[in-house]
Amino acid sequence: METLAPPIASTARVVSVSKQTSIPVYLYATVLASISIMVGLVWDISWHTSIGRDGLLSPPHLAIYFGGVLAGIFSGIRVLKISFFGTQEEQQESIKFWGVFRGSLGALFCIWGAFAMLTSAPFDDWWHNTYGLDVTILSPPHTVLLLGMITIQFGAIVTVLSVKNRMVSQGVYDDQYKKILGICFALASGFVLTMLFTIASEYLGRHDMHKTTFYIVSSLIFPLLLVAFSRAAPGKWGASSAALVYTLFLALMVWILPLFSAEPLLGPVLNPITNFQAFEFPLLLLIPAVGIDLITQKYSEKNSWLLSLVYAGVFLLVFITVQWPFGDFLMSESARNWFFGTESWYFGSSPDWEYRYAYADWMVSNGTDLLKGLAIALLIGFISSRVSIRWSQWMQNVMR
């Protein structure tokens, strides 16, 4: 029996689908940009803790700006290509803006983020020259910079999900694509998690782990991200993979930075040091993240309001169960080593402070204050989880 050749239209459709579903190069560029941005950010915090004043083109700043430029250039090229040389299918799958340009939503986020980051650079330099060393992470120029960083990282997440959703709709989402996009999503979401932790780190240090403020802030930030990642990820372990990337990255920065020499260039120097001081050791987010993923796998179709309460309750219960005693451990002599990095200390703070490795009474919530604070944390976690479920529904359907 003679085998007939496939119709021309069918062949054209296969070629068209193949072109549509290829993973764009700028996706890899934005993920690499996220890595560069986070290395630069944590390095910059360590720089301020260890050396003090830095210049506009200090090494950590260059790593941050490289990430912004990389994401902006590759996303910009993608937008220009689709706008003026794209196929009809590519233009239909894109968003039109400013009446001329077309591009994916993820690429637009990266471009806007790059503009914000580069705008913050001269602003930050002027701020330091006028007001001196920052005393907080959220100074005005740093706020602009951080918003740009988050926008780029969110653009990477949106890009991964839009590619994945188009592949699923076209029936070409195979194991190879699932693995690649799963890794890209884990990296992008893990760095968003790391970024939000860094922004809120003034409330999430080891001296805060016995205060209800610590758990209130945690319940605001982490369920919002972990629940959404769990429900929208290409694989079954979205929250766990993001938490794993967060844990490994911060741990590596704790272990690597102190290997390099550094000395303070500003006074007063109350704590003479000779090497970079480590940033915070990662929180034990991986454990509640696994719990969130298990809930998603078993009960994702249940009532959203009830499910939000379950997410919030499990997160808070598991997190306080592991993090509260871990705070005691970080204060102990057993944690004063290179692995946990608790010996790192700001050069302008006295190394003999009586509470350097101990909790003062005002650092500990107990009794009625503890119960009231945890109730507030549960309520905030419930609201955060409900918003996250709604957000994940959007991410599961984004196609552009």
C-alpha cells in the first residue's frame, strides 16, 4: 500500500508550531541576569558591612548593572525583532505598546526593570555624596533599584510561564521542555524569593527570630510567593524548588564572601576585620515549602478560601516549629563557624556587645503578646495565600 506524503498545509503547520514553541534566547539571558543581580546585591550588602563607602562603579554595582543591561538588551532586541521583523504568529502572541512596538509581557517587564535600575545608578551616587553612607536598605535610590531588580526577575518568571502555557496549548510540551523550563522557573522564582527576603532582612535576622514581628513579616511575604510558585510552576515542586535555590544561593554567599580580603575605609572602626563579612544564613523555608507543595498536590481543587487558611496555618505552624529553635542554635557557640557565618559583624558595631550572641528581653515575645502576634500572622498569611491563589490563576493562563 502506497504511503501518501503529508499535505503541504499540515507540513507548514508543523514548521509553524516548531518555530512558535522554541525557547527564546532572551529567556536564558534574563535568568542569567537574575543570577548576576542577586550576586551583586548580596555582595553589595557585604561590601557596606565590611568596607563602608563604595563608588558608582564598585565591583558589586557592576555585577548588578550587568544583570540589568543584559536583561534589557536581550529583551529589547526581542521586542524590535517582533515589532519589525516578526511573523504574523509572533505578533499575534505579543502585546502592542506605544502604538509601534510589540513584545511579550516578560520582555516588557525586563525592559522597564532595566530602565529603573540604570536610572537609580546616578541617583544612588548623588545620594551617597550628599547624605553619606546608607543606614537602611530601603533608601530612596535603593528602592528604585530594588523595584527594577524585582521587575526583571518577575519578567523572567512570566516569560517561562508564557512559553510553557503556549506549549501546553499546542500539545508540544514534552519532557525535555518540561525539564528546561522547570530549571529556569526554579532559578527565576528562587531569586525573587531571595530578593524579597533581602528587602525585609532588617526584620528577619537571627536577633528577630523570637519576636512575633518576624513571623508576621514572614507570613506576609513567603506564602504570597511560595503558594503562587507551587500552583503555577511547570513541575509538582514549585515552592520547594524556589526555596532550594534560595537556600543554596544564600548559603554559598555565606561561605564564599569571607574567603576574600576586606578592611573598613570609614570610621569609627569598632570591630577591626580583614575579610568580607557574610550576609544572613538562609531561613529554613525549604521545610514549609515542601508542606505547601504537598497541599497543592492533594487539595488544589478545594475551595480557595478554605485552602488559603490551610496554606497559612501549615506555613506558620511548620515555620515557627523549625525556625524558633534554629534561632537559639544560631546564637549558640556551635554556630560560630564558617558554615553558619554568625561571627560576621558590622565594622562599626562593638564586637563585645552583650547581646551579640544572646536574646535581650525586648527581643522575645511571650505570653499574651506571643499569642496575639501569631494570630495576626495567621490572618495576614491567610490574606496573603488568598491573593497568591488568585495570582497563580493568572500565571497559569498567561500566554504572551
